[in-house]
Amino acid sequence: MITLKNVTKDFELNNSKIEVLKGINLEIGDDEFIALMGSSGSGKSTLLGILGGIDSPTSGNISVKDQDLSKKTEDELAEFRNKNVGIIFQAYNLIPSLTAIENVKAPLFAGDNKLSSKEIEDKGRKMLRLVGLEDRSKHKPSELSGGEQQRVAIARALINEPRILLADEPTGNLDSKIGGHILNLIQKINKEMKLTIIMATHDEKIARLTDRIITISDGIIENEK
């Protein structure tokens, strides 16, 4: 599914070059559930962004589904993400003024979408049903618990039927019990929807529930297990 060859990423800060990724080589297979671990500043979040086509490497190649993302323009990357990548954030990033189902449906109004209003509504309800929240469809984020908000965010991430799901500390704002429910849901999605899931986490207990743990340290892959 995903292949990285000698991927580097640099940033400019106060006229100095900061090397964040320093020659990453990595292969991730179809339907794998991967945990990315590393301390703050290790390059974990930067690598997650590159894996999902959110950011481009400074050098090296990233191939996803036989598409070379390294050579795509910003517009082409945006189209790739819309069709292939779903993203779950730690902070949920729901739109406060929209109901749960309106938040879930929002990505369908971006890009080249040919669905009818009824098809969009049916798809939104299907995704809410998948995460167990169809009965909360008319509630706004402020009327939902943190766990419910994250479930809405997961439904939104799945609405375009992506092949890759990125999860950036998806349980970071939740207590251990609710976080466990969210992780169980992500595992269920991995198995039933056959998605490749890449999850950044600081929690080794959570990481051990994935297929493989990739640890990043100072911009390089320190180990895999």
C-alpha cells in the first residue's frame, strides 16, 4: 500500500535548516494497523502527515497505491487526500454550529461529488450507525460527550470510504475507559472495512494492540516490532 524510500523533511527556522526526518525507509501493507511512537519533536507527526499526503518530503519518494506522491502538485495532493485518506484528530475538530450528521456529511461537499441529497443523507446516517451514534444525529458537538465527539469525527473520516485512515493521538483527550472504547472501534473498522490505519500515540499499552509498532527517534526509525 505505502512505500517510503529515503524520505527526508527539512524546515527553515530563523534562517537555519531543521532536519525533522532523516532518510526514512518504510513499507506498510494493505489493511495493516500501524502504531507510530516517539516523543515530542521526534518527527512522528511529520511522518504521519507525509504518509497521508498532507505534506510533501524534501527529498526521497513516497508511493501510495502505485501513485508517486512526491511528484504531485498541491491540487493533485488535495484530490488524492479527498479520495483516499481519512483523518482523526486528537481535538476532534468538529464544526460547533453543525449537528453530528452535518459534520459527518461535510467532506462530501468537497471535491467532485456526484451524489444526490438523499444519497448524502443516507451515507451520513450509515456512518453514524457504524459508530453507534445514529440516535444523536441532530445533536451539536456541545451536546455530546468527548467520546461521542470522537465517534462523530471517526464517522466523518470514513464518509469518503478512504483506503488509509490516519489517527493522530485519537484517545489523547479521553479517559482510559472511553479511550479504550474508541480504540476498540478503530480495531473493528480495521478488520471490517479493510483499511490501512496509521495511528500516532504516546501510549505503549495502546500501541501494543496494533499489528506493528514503529518507533521514531530524532528523525529516524529507531525500531520496529
